[in-house]
Amino acid sequence: MFDRIQTHWQTHLATATNRRRLNLAVLVIPATIWLFFFFVLPLLMVLLYSVLERGIYGGVNWQFTLSNYQRLLNPIYWGVLGRSLWLALFTTVACLLIGYPLAFFIASRPPQWRNTLLLLVIIPFWTNFLVRIYAWIIILRREGVINVLLSSLNLIDQPLDLLFNSFAVTIGLVYGYLPFMILPLYATIERFDFSLLDASQDLGANDLKTFVRIVLPLTLRGIVAGCLLVFIPAVGEFITPDILGGAKTIMMGNLVQNQFLGARHWPFGSVLSIVMIVIVLIPILIYFRIADEKLKAN
Amino acid sequence: MKLAIELVDVVKTFRGQNQREFRAIEQLNLQIRDGEFFSLLGPSGCGKTTILRMIAGFESPTAGEVLIHGEAMGDRPPFHRPVNTVFQNYALFPHLTVAQNVAFGLEMEGIAQAQIRSRVGDALALVKLNGLENRRPRQLSGGQQQRVALARALVKQPEVLLFDEPLGALDLKLRKAMQLELKAMQQQVGITFVYVTHDQEEALTMSDRIAVLSEGKVLQVGTPTAIYEEPTCRFVADFIGESNFLLGQVIEQANGGLVVLVDGELTLSIPYEPELPVGKVITLVIRPEKVTLHPQTHHDPLALQGTIQDVVYLGTDTRFVVQLTSKSTLIIRRQNLHPGKLDRFTVGEAVKIRVTPNSMRVLEEGSLGPETASGVLNLS
Ligand SMILES: Nc1ncnc2c1ncn2[C@@H]1O[C@H](COP(=O)(O)OP(=O)(O)OP(=O)(O)O)[C@@H](O)[C@H]1O
Ligand SMILES: [Mg+2]
């Protein structure tokens, strides 16, 4: 991919006039500077910190060591890592299962309705994320809305423990990230040509076959985009598990936060950050791989 | 006579945004014969697509019944009906290749891969698309896409093939070529074609029979010749080709003929058998090409008098507008048979007009404006 860009650049520069070259520089330089200071530099710092020794009051000592990486071998961290992946994966699947029919529903309404429905999806963003997560405490706690309702209907004798466990965290994550699934899905489904449904049925495909053979492949882009947009931030979440998970449901994000702010162990915090970056990179690389193959196939 | 499709008292109402009911199809009865090329012809919004969608199963009739080969369809879904559709926008699957598009319908039937391959090959050969099997729809021209849509429907070997304005997006030349090709293909494969179009010329060229529709009603069903030569109402005469309409009042009926007074000033004798009361207002339909123009010096006792109002040269023929009475003009077309020789008639010239009596068609409809009506009544 890089040499493709490079040859492109060479031909471009060879034919461009000076003036055009100047324009291009004006456009490219700020972005390059921005990327350098806010992306490349911090990343390098994280890499560097991960091989240094811990300073007593935070910060680092300039002593190289690989011991921070050795610490990763401790099964405790594997457990947290596993839980993070599992919760993020579960959240992604749940968001997809809820978001897909919803996006499909919105996209198949008459045009004048669609914007109103989309607005309803977006409205929660107008409230602070923390406030919205705290609201779930009111709903889920032992004296909360759900328990009061269920016991007043005599469906339960004792209040259910709905809060401070994986269940609560999952609900919070699904709730928080659902819009990130719905919006890209809507964008693809809205462009879907609904007359293809007629054509498919006309050719003998029932609803299920039509969905699998026509709708799914043609909305795959939205599905992948939505899943990435949900999975990536969900893996690194620390606010939702902090508030709804209590002390029991720690995720990777909590660990990182804890190492930097609580334990003041910046090098190990950096190691954990790198692990998360790698985890997040894997699905993205797979995505690019698929997209590239598709491009070649066409 | 075996029927491919029968619509019995079919009604279709849609509920609009304001919840008001809208009758798209009213009490429709149609019988489409096995193996014929049947066209549904009518202006935009008359309900052609709605009829087609009810046959295919995408809409269900509000009342009435759709029968395919004598079998009532009821609420049977599209994928269980022995018909296939070629859609107006083709509706090709963009993520599949040409071959995959055509194979789709066969795969749904669970046919073996080897057989699918050979049938897809045959279908693509029939529509002359060999060599494009691995292209995607967006890499094809409009005409090629239209052929893929056709192959995709044909390969299923349906008993009836439905077409919704399949040539609408093509340019004129290609459209004409495809019209002939489609007609030839229909005769070759021998299946029933139900063809929706708003292009009267297209319907006349291709069809065995045509149903002319207006506002959800069938006005006339017949062969192209019958529709053109013997329209049963003013709408059909007006919609199919060009027509002159003269309003007249019956003043006498004798010996199988009518004497009609046109605009209170011109009497015409027309052969007509059915009984009509004296004083009845009728409409005369005269096709522009069935009238001949002659110079004033021409001797013909039956010729009418007129004055040329307008002359327009149209290439194959010349179109004249001739003032016939104080209220009515007549459009007349003359073929330009002789090369390089322009027509002698000029605007303002007095001419003689010959209308053969049996080329005038009588429609028992029409009404006169208030002042004409009273004026004519005094005469009778
Ligand atoms: N789903 C629907 N809801 C409401 N009204 C509809 C619906 N489908 C069609 N109509 C109305 O029914 C009438 C007939 O529509 P139809 O599409 O059958 O016309 P058409 O003859 O195919 O026209 P065209 O030549 O423009 O395609 C139109 O007035 C249309 O507005
Ligand atoms: Mg239509």
C-alpha cells in the first residue's frame, strides 16, 4: 500500500506546478504536525515508558527493564483481559442484534419520519454520559424501579441483585454504545435499494434466503463499521464498569486507569495500554484485509 | 381457450398519508390468454404497475381474485407463484456477477450446480450476453443490464413473464431494436408475456392484444388493429395515435346510415347500423391519415370545403391543419411520397377535403356547449 501511495506521490509531484506543490504542502503540513504531536509522539512515549522502571511517586526512572512485560504473565491479568474481551464482544453482538432491526425499521419508514426517529436515537447524547450511567443505578439497585415493579406485581419475594455485576456492566455498555451501532447501519441500509427485495422474492427466495443472500452482503459495510465503533471503545471502557460493576467487574480500562492514577505505576500502565492497542488493531487489520481483497476482486 | 391469467372483479385501494382511501384499481376484469403477448397500456398513474404487482404477488387485491392458469392465488407469496418479473429499474443484485445474478433463481429452486451452469449459459446465449458472465451490473451498459434482467427471469422458465416498462430507460434506437428482439423471443420461447408500457407505439408494435387503461379502469381490450381502427371511446382514440374529434347531432337515420350535423353548419352521411334517436349528440373520430387533400380545381361532388391554417413538414409526412367549420379544425397528414417535391398547399388556401365515409368512427358520447345545443335543437 505504501509504495502505491509513493508512486502516486512521485507522479503527482513530477507533473504538478510549483504553485500546486505549495497548496499541497499547506494542506498536508498541519495534518502531519497534528498527527506527530498527538499520535506518534504519545505512542512513542508509551512504548518508551513500558521498558523503563517505575518512579516512586509516579513517573519513571531512566533504567531499562523488561520486567513490566513479565508481569503480564500473571493469570490475574489474563482474567481481566478475558473479561474485557468477552464483555466487549457480547456488547457488540447485543448492539448488532438490537441495532440492525432498529436501523432497518428506521430506514424503511417514509422519508419524513426517518429524521425524527434518528433524532430519538441521538437525543441521549445531549445528556452527560456519567449522568446516564448513574441513571441505571436508580433503575437496577435493590430498591430500584425494576425491583419495586416486580415485587409489587408479586413476581419476586426478595429484590434481585441486578447491580454491581457483569450483568449491570453489560446493560450499561449496550445502552451506551447502541447509537454507535445504529448510525453506521442506518447509513448503509438507507442506501439499500429496496426493490432488490422484490426481485429476490420474485426469483423464488423466501424472506430468510433474501436476507442472507441479498440484504446481509449489501449491508456488510455498515455491520463491520458499527461493530468496530462499538467493540473498540467498549474494550477500553472504564467508566461504566467503575460505576455499574462495583469492585468485582474490572475491565482493562480500569486496570490502566488504576496503574496511572492509583498505583502510580506508569510503566506497567503503559504495557497494559500497548496490550489494548494490539487487541484493537487486530479487528481493524482484519477489516482492512477484507476490504483490500474486495477491492482486488472487483 | 386456455387462460394464463384472469383477474376477476379486482379492486385495489391504497391508504394515503392523510388516511384517505384511494382507489387505484376499480372492478377490474381481464383475461390474458396462454402464450399471448398482452400489453397494459395507459398514461402514468393509471394503475399498470399496481396490476402487475398484484399478479406477481407483491400487492394483494382489496377485493376480487387473481387466477394464474385457473388457480386462485389468494395470498400466495411471490416466491410461490409461477410468474417472474422484469423490473423497470432492472433491480439487478449489485454484489453478484452477471452469471450469479442469472443463477440466483435456479439456486433458490435447489437445482444441481452442473445443471444451473448449463441453463445459465443457455439463457445468456439467448439474450446475447456471452463473454460478460463475470462482470458486475455496474460495469454494464443500460441495454446490457436490461438483457441480464431478462435472462434472470427467462432462465426460471416461468409460465408467465411480467414486464414493467422494461425499455423505458433505453434510448430510442436501442428501444426499437429491443422491441423487435423481445417480440421474436416471445414467439421463440412461447410463454405468456404481460407487458406494461405507456408508449402506445411500443404496444402497437409488439402486442397480440392490448388493454387500454385509464384511472384504474379498463377502457378497451383488443388487437392493435382493433384498438387503432375501432376505438370504443374518446380516450382510447385520443391516447392511441392522433385523432380528430367532431361533435355532431343526429338529424336523420335511414338505410343503415346516419346524417349528422356538425357544429350546426356541416352535414355528413356516415354508414352506421345501431339505432340512434334523432337529436342525439355523437362524436366522430377521424384519423389524420385517412383524409385526403385536393386543390380547389379537383372535381368531386362528395368533397368538403376547407381552408389551410397551418402546414408543418415532418420528414416522412406533412401535417396540415384545415379549418372545416367555424368551430372545428381537422388535422390531416399526407405522406411525402415524391422526393424533393414540396407540397403545393399554402396557408390560407381554400382546398377540397375527401373523407371516406367508412373511415369515420361514431362514438355515442359527447355533449355540446350550452349555446350550440340550443341552436341545433331549433333546427331539428
Ligand atoms: N403503495 C402505494 N400507496 C399509495 N398509493 C399508491 C401506492 N402504489 C401506487 N399508488 C397510487 O396508485 C396509482 C397507480 O399507481 P401505479 O404505480 O400502478 O401507476 P402506473 O400506471 O404504473 O404509473 P407509471 O406509468 O407512472 O409507472 C397512482 O396514483 C399511485 O399514486
Ligand atoms: Mg409504473
